[in-house]
Amino acid sequence: MNHQQKKIIKLVLPLLVSLVWFGLGRTPVVLAMTPAVEAYPNVKIAAIMVTFSDHPAAPTADDHSGPWTKPYLDGVLFTNPNSMAAYFARESAGAMSVSGDVYDHNGAWYTVDRPIADGDSCNWNTFFPAVMTAADADIDFSRYNAIMIFTPQYTCDSGGLATTYSNVPDTGGQTYHLAIINGTLNTYPHHELGHIIGWGHANSWQCDPPGVLTGTNCRMVEYGDRYGLMGASSRMLSLPAPLKEHLGWLQPSEITTVSASGGYKINMYEQTGTGPKVLKIPQARDPAGNVTSWYYLEYRQPVGFDNVPNKPTLQELGVPNGILVHLGPVTDESMTTTLLDMTPGSSPGGRDIFEPALPTGFAYTDKTAGVGFGAVSRTSTTITIRVKFGAKSLCVRHAPSITTKAIKGSGRPGQQLRYTVTVKNRDVLCGRRSIELRTISKPVGWTTLINKKTAASAVIISGASATFDVRITSSKQAVRKTYNVVLEARHKAAPTIKTRTTLKPAVTR
């Protein structure tokens, strides 16, 4: 199955060579691309502010909806610390530059006749020439290799599109990259610029539980990667590793290509420097044994462009606690990526892909590829991932460990004493397990309560711990000495996997 499949439709138009649509909530279409004026790696943009005669716009500034002032657009595109230019400079590690100028008409928007529409579809063949004619006197298009048109009203069937266009004035019929930003900013300009330099949409592959790659009701969701600029995200999140590798934006030292079983440590994805921050694992091979598809593993943290202001949203649930997994790359004329949902069924109501990361302590096994992986442990800046080839399962069970702390370890006869008992699930990549703490032996006439019960259990992820409150009440007839209370922690589903510890409460007179 081709997880990078995209819908391609070829059209022949006198002025338009290709269109790449970005319209949230609509079915996107990618049309066949043809050569244009080279833009990458130094993109020089003529940004044109255009409105319509039947809905004239007054320049105002707003983060989400037009119209916008010329200085405001200039900041968003080129000059602000978090501008589109700054984003691509940071994500490319300086390999790509974005610059340009914003054009209006003497402090107002250029005004053209509203495009002829058929239903909600615009006639771009009349719109583009009208824009170029209106702005021709003010712009020397030969200074640019890309054009962005900003309209204040949502007028047609997309919030943005990228295309190539050949009827630019005074350029001798040269074909230009062109993008339309229609009624809303957010990250639409950044997204369309991604199309201009050759990227397709960031998709997701989703299956009903328990499938990840195969299973019930598997489907490709276009725009489904909410952790990529080319997906359905309204923020400048870091680009997925396959895109960065495709354009050489990752140094060889930043990618660890796995060919043998073992433990591998990578840094958080947003960290600067040349240390390893992507794990690349073979996912599929051709009959000759050549790798045709890869797993790309990233450890994302709320740092840099991935920092989410205010409170986390559904997009952030679980992601900093595990690894994002993409499939790719498929090298063609439009580079695409696919995010895998590593926790199918985790969120109801169509929000499952909002929790795509494989959590620390859980393992994933691709039986067809004969490989499995999972995050064993993590810190705020690094994560350790175990990879095993030919493995049916990476899960290794161990007896839990117990540590104790006396809050009140001695007292008079009949007094209640108190301890905290921490139980660690020492399994490796076994996911969640229910572990029970119970009393094995105690002096006659004594009582023990664990979380106010005779025994208590907790569901603990591999490598994680849970703390129990243990209350011990001695007999009123107890004499002055130290006593033994034996506790046992065991896997409820496998009672033979267990550990015991002895508390030593003291009775004083």
C-alpha cells in the first residue's frame, strides 16, 4: 500500500499551470507541477494587497482576518522575530532565505473586479491578470521569483493556494511561482511557500484500534499531521524530519540510521547543534533488499517554534512524553510526509490523531518489517529508544522494586504509624500493568491499611512508579521493641512476578 498517495489531476489552462489548494474543511486537490522561475533557496517575494470593487477594504490590522495594513503584513512575512522569513531561516539552519516587499496602492488596497465565480469556485484566469495589471505600474517583477496575493475577504473555495503563472508583465513570458492568501493569515503564507519549494501536504495514517499500519478501517487523512506546517495546523510548528532531510536541512550527525538492535539516545528535536535528534529505522524493502520506506522518530518538546503559549491544546496531549513517528520519504515532485497514530483509540470523537505519540514505556512492533521500537526512558532534553530487529515483542518483564519512607515509624502501643511505599514497574516496554501492594505478615493484633484498604493496586506504565500510603496500628498490648511487617508488590495478571520488603515499626513506652 502506498501511504504517501496523493490525488493528482491534470488540467490545461491558458494561464494557470498548476494549483495546490489549502482549504481547511475542504477536500484538497494537487495539480501537476511544471517548471517555474527558480525560487529555492533564495525566495524573493512581491506581496500584493488586493481587494474587490464590490467589497472594498480599509486597511486595518488583525491577527486572523483581513484586511491588514502594509506594515503589519511586512512584519508577518519578513521582519518580525517570528515572521515567515525567520521561521524558514531557523528551520533550514540558514540554508534558505526569504525576503521581499509588500505593495499597496498609495496606502490603500489595489482594487480589482471581483472574480467571476461559478458557485463557490473562482475564475482565476480573470483574477490573476486583473491583479497584475493593477500593480504593474508599481512593481518591477523581474526583481522577484515569487508572488503572493493577499485578499481581505474569503471569496472562493480555498483559504490559500499555490500555483505557477506565466502572464507576469514585462518578464518575457517567464513562469513565476504564485500564491494566494484568501481572507485569513495564520500560517497560510508559510504553508503555500512550502508548496512553492516543492512540498506536498503533511498527512496522517489512521487505523481503528489496535492497528497502526494495518488493521480495521485504515485510511489516509490529508492535512492530518497537526505537527507539521504542511498539515492542518495554525501555528509555526517545527517541520517533520523527512522534509528537513529531503532538502538537506539536517546534518548527517543529526540523523541516526539504525541497522542493528540496541539502545539509541536522541536529543529533543528542537535542540540546536549537530547532535543526534532523529532516529531512522527501515520500514519496507524491495525484493532486492533496498529500503523503500523509513520510520522517522522525533522527541518533541515545547521549545522554540514548538512552544505553545498559554495552556496546551488537544494537539499537545502526550506528545512531550513520547516519540512522534513519521513515514517517509517518497521523493517525487511534491515531497509529502505521513504521521502515524501510535495510540489508536486513545481519544474518541474523531480526535484520535491529536494524541499520535508512542508514550515512553510502550513498544510498537511491525511484524511485516520485522522490527520493533519503544522509548525506555526520557529526560527533559533526551530520550532513550530501544530497537530490536526480528522481535515478536520488545516487552521484558521484571519484578517491581519497592522503596519505603517512614513518616512516623515509632509510637506508643495502639498508636497509628505511617509510611509511604513507592513501587516501580521495572518492566521494559510492556506498557501499563496493574501492580498490587498487599500485606504478607504482621504481628498478632496489629492492623495495616494500604490507601485505606487491606490491599491496593495501581496501573503503572513500564519504568514509572506509584506511591502508596501505608498506615500501621500496633496492638495496645505491644511491648517495647522493633517489629516486622512484610509487604509484597506483585503483578496482578502474573502473581509470581513479585517483590517483598520489610517495614520495621518500633513500639516505645
